[in-house]
Amino acid sequence: MMNIKLGMGAMGAIGTLGILGSLIGLVKEVLIIILLFKGIKVADIYINKNNNSINKDQ
């Protein structure tokens, strides 16, 4: 294993990058969940609209 000595500034930068990476990952997960629910709503509207038009044709 390599011994690398970092100054206090470098340690702070690494910590800041770690925190930013975690926050970005959390925001990404929340956005994915929001988009998933919006996609389900759109699919439900599409399915209901097509079911209604099929039932009218019969």
C-alpha cells in the first residue's frame, strides 16, 4: 500500500467531493422515482383512453 500524505486543503476537497457525490446520487434517485410515477400516470391515461375507444367500437 502506498503512503500518500495529503495536506489539509486536499483532505477538505476530498471530503467536499464525497458529500457532493452523495447529494447528487440522492437527488438522482428522487428524480427517478418522480419520473417513474409520472410515467405510470401517463401509461394509465393511455390505457384507459384506448379501453374506452375499444368498448365504444363493440
